[in-house]
Amino acid sequence: MARPCLRWPDRRLRMVAAPVATVDEAVLRIWTEIIEVMEAMPGVGLAAPQIGEIQALAVINASEVREQVVRMANPVILHASVQRRAHEEASPCLPGVSAVIERPRAVTVRFLNDAGETEERDFVGLWATSVQHQIDHLQGRMYFDRLSKVKRDMLLRRARKLAV
């Protein structure tokens, strides 16, 4: 049975995730759990803090066939395109609401992969949106933090009404 996602405003969602020193059995187990939760949603990405593990671990999978999961430890954006892309974003931590967020269309990210090796990879489109969304989670930010105060307040009011 997959772990539940934390619900906003759980304070752990605002914590900066601790860096991972090495990819070991414990890290591999957490990635497996994150993937199970992501697939059960279904979603295109999930970060460890969303299931209560405050470690810099995330997974993304924006493929049609759902067999291309990228496991990332300590992901860092090295380069972001100037061209932007708007996409409807949501989070299982704040169910029932979403917002259009504009982010760079492409990013280059450095991370430790599931073999424990440093990897640099380019992500474009939905893959880029998802990796940026997960990195925000690892830094204690939610997608709605990228909205104006008025739009953010409206979204959070709507989410509170749905939670009642």
C-alpha cells in the first residue's frame, strides 16, 4: 500500500530537503515508494517531501508508456531556456485545484542517478515542467508560490472550501 501524500499546509512541505550523500538501499527504497505513489495518482512526478521524507529525492515520468522513470537525487538546474511554456499544474498535496504556471520550456539538470553517478540531462516540455515542479518541492516551495498574491489567495480559498 502506497504512503499517502502530505496535505497542505503541513509544515514539512515548506522544509528544504536534505542533500543525499550516496545512493544506497534506503534511497532506492524511497524512490520505489515515490514511484508507487506517483503511479497511483497517476502523475508525472513526485518529490520525497510530499510523502514525508525530507530528502532531496524526486522522480519524474512524462512518457506516454510510463516506463521511463527518471530517479534524481540532489537535482540542480544548470541552465534554463529563455523560451517559456505555460502548463496547468497541480499537486496531490492540495487536491482539487490547479493553476497555469509559466516556466522555462527546457532545462539542463545535474543529479545523482539510481546508479549513484552524477548525470546531466536536458528536459523539454512536460518533462522540464515536471522536473522544475519537483525541484521546487525539494526547496520547500509549492507551485502556487509562483502565482500573484491575488491568484494564490483565490486558489487557497478554493482548496479550503473543497477540503470541508
